[in-house]
Amino acid sequence: MTTDQRTVLRTYTDAVHTAHDTLTALDQISGDGDFGDNIAEGLDRTAAALEKSPGEAPFAVAARIFLDEVGGTSGPLMGLLFQEIASAFAAHDDDRAAWRAGVREGLAAIQRVGEAQPGDRTLVDALVPARDALDAGADVRDVAVAALDGARATADLRARMGRASYVGERALGFPDPGATGVALLFWSLATAEGHSPGDLADQLPSVDTAGTGG
């Protein structure tokens, strides 16, 4: 596995913009409805910062932007993930080892801050299977599939954390937006490295946006 960080982030940015309406609709069902905007804005700001400072490590720039400039719950949590991935790339010459360490430590940091556990219907439900696949030595395509499957499985979970925990069964049948957004990172990694698990449109849930406001 050889990672071009800029290509991964560029692919992720494109994927999030393509999925923006879906991510927004999912968050309108279970949250504030700003998840798509927050992630897209953070990635756009990251791209702009990298244009001004092309010598900086891309994931480190993403970490700084998401931690310091992106609102909502999603900003800091994604910032922690990017921060640990950046640190792992700085510490490891082998990219596979960097992803393994970065995702493992990113998950641990997110759980320390947010206290979410698998099954709580959060982005943790996509990160845990990705971590496990990386630890098992799976190829990048299978890591992406594991994350995507974890995100899809949140459709059957009742939220136990955050605002979504107050909407009861209203969100059942729809995957968690945070888990979906994180899974798209691993889809983007696999796609950037030429091992796409499938077209992006096939990875996104169908969401009827009528009546999803609030």
C-alpha cells in the first residue's frame, strides 16, 4: 500500500461533495442537518490551505482545519482522526503500518472524547471494522468494504449517543451520517489506490428527503 495523501484527500473531497445531499438528509433525520456542510467545508478549506502551503503534510493540514475551524461534533472528531493518521505517517516509513496505527489511535482518541462504543450508532461503527480489517492485514479494498458494511449496519441500530438518541425510532432504516462519512474516507483511500470497492453511487443509501427537515 503506497499512499499519496493529497490524492486520497482530493478523492475524499470529491466523494463528500457527491454525497453531500445524502449526508445532509441522513443528518436531518437524526441530527442537526449540518454534517454534509461541515465535512465538505472542512475538506474545501484543507484543499485551499494545501495550495498555499504545498510542502505541509496533507493529513496534518486536514487535522488542523477540522480541529480549529469546522463546527459541530463532526469537526473535532474528524480532526482527531486526521491528527492521529498524520502522526502515524510521520512515525512510520511503511504506509500500511501508518494506516494501521493511525486508524487505531484515531479510534481510541475519538472514543476517549466521545465515549461512544460499537453499537451506539456513531462513526465508531465504521471505524471499528476498518481498524479490525487493517489489523488483520486485509487489502485496502477489503478495509473499505468493512467500513462501508459497518456504516450500513447502523441503519438497524437505535442511537445511544448524541442528538440522534432523542429521535427514537425515527432514524431506524437509515444509516448514521457520521459512520457513512467516515466510510467514504476508506472508499476514497481504496479508490485513490486503484482498488475501488465499487461506484460511489452504489455505496450511498437511497434517502427520500421529503419530510426530513429538523
